[in-house]
Amino acid sequence: MQDNQQTETITLTIRDCSGGVGLGLDEENKVDMLKPGMPAAKVFQIGDKVTFWNGIAMYEQREGKLEQRKLKDVVKPADSHTVVIERVCKQWETTAWETTSSWSSTNWAAGSNSWEAQ
């Protein structure tokens, strides 16, 4: 993540998971795969960082180091899951548009709906 990007923390609920979730994470616990049609594809975005899964932290301290937990270690069969993620906030670039054209109708007497720039 770039230094100037802001994140927001979001709690998601994934429902109808009896057939699986359909989610893959990279080595930083960021979503890098969403299986179309699966429950995760409805609530996650590529790049979301999973921090907690059903209350279990996705990182744990071991021998003074922070180590990643794998999905297979925290996801247990269930109909729904509650997940806390960090999502990069979208910052939309705005552009000022200036119009210098004016528009007027022509040929109204002939029943035409044409417009032309003046």
C-alpha cells in the first residue's frame, strides 16, 4: 500500500457458506482470488486485507515475531462468517469542466428537433 492511501476498517458478514467461501489470500492476508458465484465474491474486493476471521486474529506473535495465520487454520465449516478487513479508500480525482458552448434549437417551424452549438 502506498503511503498516501488511507484505509478503513470494515466488518463483513459472509452468508450461505455451507458450500465454501471462495476466497484466496496472499502472504499479507490480502484478497488475491475471488471465485465467481461464491459468497465471498459478494462482499470482498481484491486487495482487502483480512485482519480477523470470526474473532481470530490473522496474525499471531510467535517467538517475538508476527506470523500469518492461514485461512485453512481459522475457517471452520459454518453457514456464516464475520470478518474484519482493512480496505483502501477510493480517492476520486475530480476535474473541473468548463463549457464555452451555448446551445439553441433550430428549425422548430419545420418540426425538427435538431440542436447545434452556437
